[in-house]
Amino acid sequence: MSFAVPPPDAAVYVISVAAELTGLHPQTLRAYERMGLITPGRTGGGGRRYSHRDLELLRQIADLTASGIGIEGVRRILQLEQRVDALQARNAELIAELEATREALRQAMGRPASSSDRLPVLHSAMAQSLVVWRRGH
């Protein structure tokens, strides 16, 4: 018999199972929720359901508090990690956009793609001017 593994964001664990899997007391999970550190899913009847990602976050919070970091410090660390994740995602989007722009420029100029070609900064062999506009923030 094989079991399907739920996606990381699927809220499937009841509070007692989440507490057991993280080594935390159910009251600690409720307290972390009241403090806004975690937001478990809810059933139609209001019961808490935790996802695998929630369990990882709870373990991270427990590790941080065990190392002597206060709740406000934990909150700030989590916010900064979320910001880093968002910036990394945005950076990946910008890299993809830059590569698409470079490829379009290569095609418009009739140039083959080359790993040494660092468009849009074009080599001095080009006699024309080129303006590359950048979107505002």
C-alpha cells in the first residue's frame, strides 16, 4: 500500500499531531499563533490544521527560542527571511527578463547567441548608440 505525500502547504495535521511532530506542547502552538508567528489552516468547524511547511516553521521558531532569542527577535528574523526569499524571487525574475531582452536584442541585430557576448552592453564594434531603459521601482 502506498500513500500520497501531501504538498508542503497542504494543511493536514491536527494540533496534537503537529505538537508531537515538532516536540512542542499544543499550548505553545496556540501561543505562537496568538503572537502571529504562525497561521495554521482552519477546518469548517474552526479546528487548526498544520502543513508540513508550518511544522518546519515551528521547528525553526523552537530552535531560535532555545538558542536564547526572544519572541520579538524571532519575529524579526522570520520577517527578514521572508524578505530575502521575496528578493531572491524578484532577482530571478529580473535575470529571466534580462536574458529575454538580451536574446531579443541578439535576434534584432542578427547576432548568434554566445556565452562571451554580454548584451545589452554591446561591444565597441557597434557604431550606433543604444539606450537601455530600466523600469522604476
